Amino acid sequence: MGYVAEIQLKKLLDVNEHVTESSKADDHDRKNKGDRTVVYKGYRVVLESKSLQSNYVKVDDDGNWQGKTQVDASDTTDVTLPDGSTIRTVCLLYGTFDILAVNCFLFGNQWRWQFCRNADLTSSRGRNYSDYQKRNLMATMHKVSWPVQPPFHDSLWGLLDEMIKNDELPRA
């Protein structure tokens, strides 16, 4: 599902006239995280594409979809924290991408997406990590629901415009 989702995300990005560049980093490049890098209105944005975990998808009593997405490295790797220390983990370091793009196809078998700022994702709660490490590492699982609930957004373009307004993205 992941590779198909990346193709669907590319299609979503390609139809916006404000996206002037779009590229994909090599999947094995450990220095450049993110599945798609775009230039939107002159700002460079790195998106990480993830899918729902099928074994966590359900519909609640009110007819709302509930699920989880896994956001981690595919293998254990050494991560350098802002203070220069390193830790061996599957957790991703905050700041390795700008926006998490979650494909919600399993919520009703249609292509729709949710988007979240990297900084708004939940921190790791791993008991083997110090408080400092937890503050700098993202949790490996994140709750996703439909209808969309904060901190997720259903409009990538609205989120990007908000991030530009708040000076959260670098100029290309």
C-alpha cells in the first residue's frame, strides 16, 4: 500500500499550480528523510507519506473511523540529538520532515489524506528514553480518525499556507 500511496500523493501534488518542483529521495538515503520534496509558492517542503495500519482500523459506534499510522524508521539506526548525543532507535527525530501525509484509503476504500505538522506529532513515551530523548523523538504510532481531528488537517494547501504565514518553512 505504501508505494501506491506515494504515487497517489504525487498525483495530488502534481495538480497544484503552486507546486513548481517535486522530487523523491532514494528510499535508502538515511540522511534525507521524507518521501517527497516539493517547492510550494517558493518554499521547500518535505513530506513523509504513511499509511494506516490495517489491524488498527475500525468504525466506532457513531460511524467515525479510527485508526493508527506507524511513523518510524524501517530499521534501527543511530540518531544524533540536538545536543550532539546519539541514540540507537527506530524513532524518528523531530525535524526530519515538515509534514506527515497519512493516506486514509482504509477509511472507506477511497483515496483521501490527512496532514500534520512534524512539530505537532506526539513525542515518544518509550520507558528506556530519558525525558530529553523523549522530547526529541517522535512516537512510533499516531492515532488518526475520520472525520479529521486535530492536530491533523484535511487540506494540505491550507496547512502549507498557514505554515508559510507563520514562517515555519524555508525558502527554496
